[in-house]
Amino acid sequence: METDWSDEAKKDMKAFERKLQGFFLSHTEKLVRMPPRRHLKHGLPWNVEDVTKQARLVYLADEDTFRVIRCFATHKEYERWCQSYR
């Protein structure tokens, strides 16, 4: 399966410290091997994964590709992003 990072996700990752970047990369590798789990609510087409207690990874997966949409260091940033789609 091919992994694709959106421009926003790349920008998010560059802003994180190295340790947090490592957490995101290891979770991405794990999710590529395993099927999607938690789906976002309110009719949004993406899935979400808790990377740490606060950090979130928003992605879209199908048979061929795994696309990382956004990465958030804090739950507050993630919630603000979700609210923008309501």
C-alpha cells in the first residue's frame, strides 16, 4: 500500500519536535498494515487515530493508498479543525 502525505500534513509534521514526528511515523506504518479503525463523526469521510494522549492523526485509507490528511499535536487543535466542518 502506498502512503501519501497531504501538503497540510507535511507542514504539520515539520512543526513538531523529532520525538513526536517519530510517533506519527510509527503509527502511520502500523495503520498501513492494519485496517482503518475509528471513523470521524458528523458525516466526515476520514478516520482518526490517537498517536499520543493528545496527538491525533487524520487519514483516509482504501485498498491502494493510505493518505494522511492532517496531524495535530494537541486535542484542542484537532477539535478546532473538526468544528470547522460542522
